Amino acid sequence: RERKDEFVRVRNGRFELRGKPHFYVGANMWFCCYLSDAALPGGRERLARELDRLQSMGANNIRLLAGSETSDLTAAISRGITRAPHDYDEALLAGLDFTLAEMAKRDMRGVLFVSNYWQWSGSFAQYVRWITGETIPDPDKPPNDWHGFMQMSAKLYQTPAANQLYLDYVKSLITRRNTVNGRIYRDDPAIMTWELANEPRPGADNKFAARDVPIFTDWVDATARLIHEQDPNHLVCTGSEGIHGCLDSADAFTTSHKTPAIDYVTVHMWLKNWGWLKE
């Protein structure tokens, strides 16, 4: 087993590693497990080169996609790690193994998001579809129903069987043995954080905030606690965009992150997408 001080911790309001304050420079490389698919010519060599280049620039943290769902949505990647309920693409998971093993060689740490609120990698909505058979409103085809899509993604929190599919996948990752270096993910210091999803939101708008925020808050708490029970070594965060991703409500953001099972908060900044930056 790895030494406990090899895992990043949160103590006294800061990150610590090996008993000292831990500071990091990170990069978002969601595609690593795809690039590291052994069947992709030159992919693993390219990944190693890119990690070397990032390391030379001082980066020591990588944010990785560790879960995706096969979907028919227009803008979704054509291949998800979860192809169907409990049917996982071992080649992509082996690519994730390779990525984590290469990061470990460079003393890098990873933030692993295990699903997505948004359509481009399948989304929570796909889990709901697998259970209910509902058609997912495709936000990238007319009538471009983003509202309907977002509401369906948020149905995960209220659809126990769909949420269980998500949890089953998360548990399979926590207990997975890396095919490259033999480490169990739960015991791998190259992982810094489990992120519940990429940018999970309570729902689409404020109309049902009084209903949606408590449901989302309970889901965050229960999911984060379950991960900590399965894996006491790693941090857990939501992956939230921040206040904008919580119905533009500071109270909703604070409330949904109040559980002690969430170790730190995240903020994403899409200045142009949100209209904060005017050209």
C-alpha cells in the first residue's frame, strides 16, 4: 500500500501533500483515455510527449474524463466508456490506466470526472434514457431544446435506477486494478480527486428552484459520502461551474456544497458563453 502522505489532503483550508502545502498548475485534458487507446497509432507516444511538455511548463495536475456514455445525440462523442448498462469499453479503460501510470511516473495528480451533465460525452440524460426509454431532447438539433435536455439530465437525481447505473460505474472505477502498474484506483496517489460530474446543475432554471436545489443537495451529499466510504484516500468535489451553474444563486451554490463529504469547491469561467465578456 502507498504511504498515506502520498495522497493530496485538505487540512486547515488548504491542500497538503507529504505534510506540506500543495500548490498546483493544471490542464484540462479530458481526452486522455481516448488518446491512450492502444489501437490508436501513435496515441500513447503522443500522450507521453504532451505530459512531458506540460511538466516542463510546470503543470503537475491533469483533469481527466474518466466516464462517458454512448449516445445518439448529435454533438456527443461517438464512443462512450459505458456502452450500455454495465457494459464498459475495456480498451478505453486501459487507456485511462496508461494515462494514470504515465502521470505517476511524473509525480502528477489527476482530477477524474466520472460523468457529465452535458451532451458532448453522453451525459446523465443517457442514464435516464437507459432506464425510462425516454427520448433525450437533442440540444444541437432544431428546435435546440437546451431547457428540455438540461431537465432530463437533472432527472438522474430523481430516477433511482438510473442513478444506480451511475453509482455502479463509479464503484467499478474505485475498485479497478490498473492493467499497467497493478495499482487499485482506490490506492493510487496519482488520483487527487473524484469529481461527481462535469458541471452538474440542480436543473435548468429558477422556476423550480425550491424543489430542485434540495434534491440536488441530497444527491451531492449521498454520492460524495458513498465515494468516501468506498475510497477513504481521495478527495471528492462536485465539478460545479460555480454560482452560474447553480441557477445564478449564491445560496443554492453554498447549500449544495455544505456537506462535509465535499472537500473543496470548483468554479469554471466561460466568460464569452455566459455573456460576461462583450466583444
